[in-house]
Amino acid sequence: MDEIDQTIVNLLRTDGRTSYAELARRVGLTAPSVQDRVSKLEKNGVITGYQAVVDPETVGLGITALIGIIPDNSADHLEICDKLRAIPQIESCYFLAGVECYQLKVRVPKMADLEKLIHQVSAIPGVAQTRTTITLSTKWEDRPQPVPPTELDYGVD
Amino acid sequence: MDEIDQTIVNLLRTDGRTSYAELARRVGLTAPSVQDRVSKLEKNGVITGYQAVVDPETVGLGITALIGIIPDNSADHLEICDKLRAIPQIESCYFLAGVECYQLKVRVPKMADLEKLIHQVSAIPGVAQTRTTITLSTKWEDRPQPVPPTELDYGVD
DNA sequence: TGGTCTGGTCGATCTCGTCCACCCGTCGAG
DNA sequence: CTCGACGGGTGGACGAGATCGACCAGACCA
């Protein structure tokens, strides 16, 4: 994970379809060696995938909401997590330090779908309470910040 | 935005580097026509970009936090938004219906950076109060849900 | 009926991806 | 000191993919 790898990662984060040839030109190497570096980055779990970024509204996912979950004392977190994972509308799931120990980001087409979704989440054993906040607008999302200058080795060679 | 476009979008959301030739095989068209569809999807703002998904921990962004912002009455939201946008560590920014009218998702290398960041956000004119929650773990993030069957035309032809 | 428009195919050409042989410093062992 | 292994890079060859222009078929409308 040297400086060249960082450049490659930054380039691929801002345009995931950049060709190896183009990357090679940018970092001053040849295509095969860039390809080699990229596949090592993938193998080492630095790059975990590539996705097209889609405007949710244009594909009929006009409603975004954040749902906080307060568990009860007997909550089995493995089970909760599994049940949550099975719900496709939950795009992100964070485990938090706080009373609301999960926060979900969900997207649905219509309010009725959100209502159904909340019932579905509330029905999971171990979920004591949920608190939902509608997002009025997404100012921005998943903006790739440049990888910070590495002073330490982060354990991935 | 017919059924074929939806398939293309779904495929590109789960693997943003899928070649046009491969997409063509999957949807039963030729590469040029798929390419044509994709460029139309990009032009119409359905696909807004492509990004490599990176494991934050492996690139030195080990700390994730959610920051809620409570504005004061005189808050100029355009200014707040601009000031927030200028802070690269803020990866996502949602405008919410609630007392905390913004929620930020931030990533930093160390706790000290988070502290600095909170001070930075608190110092923005119009920000009355912030509330920060550390995420203990990211269960998953930005999982692409299949685009819902379109019953209506969502205004993007 | 004929013109136009949209969305497709086909084929040619150029670029890119990918594999392989080879090269060149580094480092540890004999 | 020399040898051999190794990691990481280069260059070339070849097949696959991207891209462009020409052409075609069905829908729609005057």
C-alpha cells in the first residue's frame, strides 16, 4: 500500500470504470503492473467491489428514511442482524454506541412501503422500539474522500 | 426506462465494471445498443457515476461517526450546506425532518481527528448544537437493492 | 403511401485486457 | 563473494472488447 496504490484507489473511487491503461498513464506504470496492483488490492480486501451510483429518485426510490433501533435487554444481536439483512430495502446498517444501537438507512418507493417496513422491523424479536426520521433531501452521499497519507502500516501489505 | 434498462442498472449496481459485451450477453442485445442505453442512462441522470468500494479500515479510516446538527433559528441553510460540503471527511449529508435537521456520516483516521471535526462543524454559523454517535461497526453499507418494478413512469424517459 | 424517428444489428477498426517471457535490484545462505 | 530466489517492473503478442458508421425494421403520423 504505497503511494501509487493510494493514487490508484483514489482514482477508482472517483471513477470505478477507469481502464487499466488509463490508470497506468496516470501513475506512470504499464497496464499489466497496474492490473497486478489492483488485483492485489482486491485480494487484500482494500477494494471490495465496484458499483454504479444511481439517483434513487429516478429509479422509483423516492423516499429515504433513517431508522434507529432500541433493543430490549434480551436481544440476540446475531439474530437481529440476520433479520435486518434479509430486508433488501435496508441499504445500510450501522451498529452504534448509544441507546439506539442500530441505525438503518432505508429507501422505498412510497410512504405505504415505509410504513410496512417499520412494522416489519418492529416485529423482529429483540427490537423494543424504533424511531424513524424522514430525510427531506440527500445533500450528498458516499463522497469518496482521498485516502489519508499513511504514516503507519495498516496491516495490509 | 424499460425492463432491459432496469436489468442493466441492477447489474451495474452490483458490479460497476461489467463490460458492455457482458451486459449485452445478459440482456440479449448487442454491445453497441447496450452502450447506447447506458450512455442515455448517464445523460438522463439515472446513473450518476461509478465508484470502487473500499474497506475504510484498510485505508486508514478506522473511525466512523454519525453527527446530528441542531440549527439555531437564524440558520442560513445554504451557507451551512456549503460549509459542510467543504469538509472532505463528511462522506454523506442528509437534510432531515426533525429537530436535528442534518445528519452527517463522517470517517476519520483517529479519535483526535473526530474531535477536531466536531469543533469544526460546531463552529459553523447557524449550528446551535451537535450530537455525535460513534459507530462500533458497519454491518453493511450501500447495498444495492433491486430497482422496484416500475408501475409509473418516473419522469425520466 | 411515404417520411421520419427510435432503437436495433452488422462489420471494420482501434484500443484494451491479459498472458508470458524476460529483466533488474534486494536479500539471505552457503 | 557469489549464487539463487523473489518481488515488482517492462515489452510484445494475441484475443476480446469498445466504438463508430452504415444500414435496417417497426411505429407513428400526416
